[in-house]
Amino acid sequence: MAIMNVNPTRMQLSKLKKQLLTAVRGHKMLKDKRDELMRQFLDLVRETKELREQVERELENCNNHFVNASAVMSKETLDGSLLSPKQRLNVEINSKNVMSVEIPQYETGARTSDEGDIFPYGFAFTSFELDDAVQSLDKVLPDLIKLAQYEKSCELMSAEIEKTRRRVNSLEHVMIPRYQETIKYISMKLEENDRSSRTRLMKVKDMLLDKAHHYSA
């Protein structure tokens, strides 16, 4: 591990020790964040899988109703019946912060409160199979929007987990070892300088004593 290009001084050593302490603390916080994100992500993935399976079953049922309707109605009548919808679904998008990730929150509401407005046609020239198809589609629509919310949340959380994982690995395998190696190098350098200074002082002392008392004689 390459050491940092810094001057081996006591001031720099003190500064690096503080930075190492901050890096270790940040590493622990990021690991905790990653682990909590992973826990919530796995829970959300399980919920998304269950909801997707439910939506696929509902869509299959809805498709069967439309197939039955097309079997007893002409294509022109069927297309004309669905040409001018009366109801409209409004989707309001908000967000919720989960571990610094902005998770979308979709809230839906119909334009009118009349349940009959989901049928954009009269009942004189249409079949009950078409009614069943429209009702099943109206039933599955909120689940579809909820599934979109869950899948977008999974995507955002997955990206944040990957980003956090990279930061944890960078701190754990690069930054913290580099700080440690640099601190070790500076400490050894300072100890070496201290030993050299003591040796020089002892030599100077011996020279002064020899000059004053002629020990060498």
C-alpha cells in the first residue's frame, strides 16, 4: 500500500490520526447504512415479487374477459364502446426519504366518485363480458401503479446500495490502510529523527566534557 506524499512532521501526524479516526467512524456508519438498506431492499423485493405475481394473475383474468367480449361482439362495436372514456385516474407523485434515498409514493384518485363512470358506453348494445372486462381492469389498475412504485423503489435502492458498497470498500481497502501506513511511516521517521538527535546531543556532550576536563588525555 503506497503511503501519502506528506511531510513527516508531528503536526502532520496529529492531522492524519484525526483523519483516520474520521475515516473509521465514516466506514462504520456507511456499513450500517449498507446493511440496513440491504435489509429493507430484500423485504421490498419479496413484496414486489408477490405483488407482480398477483398483478399477472389479475391481468390474465382481465385479458380472458376481453377475449370473451370480443367473441360475442364485433370488433367495430367493441372499439367504439371504449373510444370515449368518462372516468380518469389522477396520480399524485410524492416521495419518502429512506436512508437518504428518495422513494416515490404514488397516490391515485378518480376524477369522479361515481363507480358507474368506469363504463364509457351504454348497456344496450354491449355484452356483460365487456362489463366484466372493464371492471377487472379497473380493479387491477391500482395494483399496477403500486407495482410501478415498488419496482422504481427497488431500482433506486439498488443503485444506492451499490454506491454505498463502493464507498465502504474504498474506505476499508484503500483509504484506511493508506492512513495507517502513512501514520506508521511518519511515526518511524520521527522516532528515527529522535534517536539521531539524542545521538548527536550525546556526542556534543562528550566533546564538551572532553574539552572541559580533558577526558581523552
